Amino acid sequence: MVERNVITWTAMVSGMARAELDRESLSLFRQMRRAVDANSATYSSSLLACAGSLAAREGQQIHGLVVKAGFETDLHVESGLMDVYSKCGLMEDALRVFRSRQDPDEVFLTVILGGFAQNGLEEKAFELFAEMVGTGIVMDANMVSAVLGAFGASAPFALGKQIHALVIKKCFGGNTYVCNGLINMYSKCGELEESVKVFDGMPRKNTISWNSIIAAFARHGHGSEVFRLFESLKADGAKPTDVTFLSLLHGCSHVGSAKGLEILNSMSSQYGIHPRVEHYACVVDMLGRSGLLDDAKAFIEDGPFKDNPLLWQALMGACSFHENSEVGKYAAEKLLLLAPDCTAAYVLLSKIFSSEGRWNDRARIMKRMRELGLRKDTGKSWIELQKEVRSFAIRTSHRDSAGVNNMMLQFSAASSDQEDPVQSNAS
């Protein structure tokens, strides 16, 4: 073109971003700024490229340009900024953009809720959702789907049921994406039967629906049902995706099926899907659960992802379960070479050295952990009480610790005062 104006430049920047050529899009955006002034559509497109390439620094720079150009109140630009910050894990910045909006609408809320869900900040998502419902904002199906995506195993089940009631009240039950969210929510909260009810009642099912119900059964260890649903998926005309095969392999891990290797090989040969490292990790986990630790080790070393720490961590976990110190030590040492800050590897090595009486080696490992500032992840238990999830960890404080300890003492005292039930029944 002899002449290029803001529209032609923006069309190219936008086209590159939508084609997921993110770096090329940002390069064109830099060239454009030397030729013409950008408009709000240009900034939105460049932010899409930043989100696609996880370019946090470039996103912050464009944020500065947006403010200087006076587009900071543009709805599409602000949504783009929140998307960039969310995908780059900068949720404080994303929330700051959200709060700067005087009248956030359902699109704004959907973006920020999705960001909290992606970054594992489910409590923040629930708090913000409840806050927005309290302000009277109009709920739409996308917003409900976004908050359902934040549910994990420790999420408040009472809130999930309330959201389901809202779905019924707002007549969102026919929305496929909302139903998919309900299936995942119920299965993660341990209510598999409710997941099945939602799935069976769906007027239309897509591939995500099938993936969700297959994942639900895999999550609950029903391996045979997983394969039955896979056959139903194909009979329904839906196409399996890489996520489908993750659930199938996850189901194999739970039942210890040797069928996992066959499924892995069929992905590329029958369905044209290239397995990812997560698929290989599922096979390692499957072999490890079956006690085939040497086979799992050979599978990693002969495969395309032998330098990925995820596989060695899966093998290491299996070795810990089966108390195989030889393969476990080998896996832990491999893992430390690939991921020196992996706490689990240090913990397993220290246990192995303790079991072998190698106290100097154990002391060396623990010292190395302290030098790196690493700490063992603390296990937690939780209980839902009065619509609130209370989490507890050993040797840590909780705001209700005194009450919990007092209750336990009363329970212990009451138990010791009771008669022996065997003797009572006999008398």
C-alpha cells in the first residue's frame, strides 16, 4: 500500500492477534506508533496479543500509553487490560482496573471472575460474585459460568447449590456452558450423582459436556464407567479432544489398567492428536500405582519428555507410596537437576536417607532446603460450617483454634465417661 491510515494499521494488528501471531502483532503495533496515532481498537488488539503471549511488561507499557491517550475508560480497552493482567497472574492489577470502573457490567465481571478462577483465587471470586449480586447487577449466563469455573475441592458446596438455584430461577438451565460448569462444580464437591443429573437433563451436549462428565467419573475412580462414556461420546458424534484422553488416562491410573499405553498410542494413530506431557505423566502415574516402577522409569527415559520434571515427580510419588528407595532416589535426583526448587524431591530424599540411617546425608539435604528458603507444603483439612469453609493445618493457628481445642477436650472427656459399649450390650 502506498498510503496506510489508522484503520489499515489496526486491521493488521488485530488480524495478527486473532490469528495468534502475537509477537508479529506487537511488532506491527510498534511500527504503527511511528506512523500514525493509535485508536481504542488498536489498543484492544495489541492487548489481545499481550494476553496471548503472556507479555506482562508490554501490557503494562501499553497501559501507560492508554492512560496518556485518554482511553482508560473505554470498555473494550479496560477488558483487554484485565485479560492481560489475569493471564499473567497479576490479579491485584486486574482488580485495580475493575475497581476503577464506575459501572462494571456483566462482561467486566465475567473477565475478572475468570481471572480469579485461572489463578486459583477461588475465595476472591466468590467474595466478588456475592458483592456484585448484592449491588443488584444483572446476572447473565457467562457470569454464572465464570464463577462455577472457580469451584475446587475446598469450595463452599452451599454456595454451589445457591448458584444452581439461581440458574433455575434465571432459566439458564438450557445454556450448555452453564450446565458444563455445574457438572464440574458438583463433581469437585464430591456430588457425582448431581453431576449425572445435570448431564442427563441437558437439552444439548457438546464435547466439553462429555469431557466434563468423563472427568467427573475419572475423578471419583470409576474407570469402567469412564470407558463406557467414551464410547457414548463417539456414538453421539462428538469428537474427542486431548482433554478427553487426559480423563481416560486419569481413569486408568485409578483402576490400574494396562489399557493406558494402548490409549496413548491411539491418540496420534487413530485421532490425530499429539500427546502432551500431561498425558505421559498420567501413564507414569498409572504404571507407578500398579507397582511397575522400573517400567515407568524406562517409559520416561525412552519418551520425548524425559527432561520434563512433571514426569519424574509422578514417578517419585509412586516410589514414595511403594517405598522403593532405589528408584525413588534416582527419580528425586533427576528431578532436582531439572527443578532445583522442588520441595517434594528434598522431602523424599530426606525420608530415604532416614530409612537407610544416612543421617549426614539427610542433614545435608535439609540444610540445602533451608539455604534455598524452601519449606514442605503443609497438608490441610477443611470442613464447611454455616456456609463457610474452615481450613485447619497441624501446628498452625486459626481464629477459632481455642474453640476447636475446647470442643475436642469436651468430646474426649465425654467419651471417657461413657460405658464400654460392648459391656453395655452384653448386659
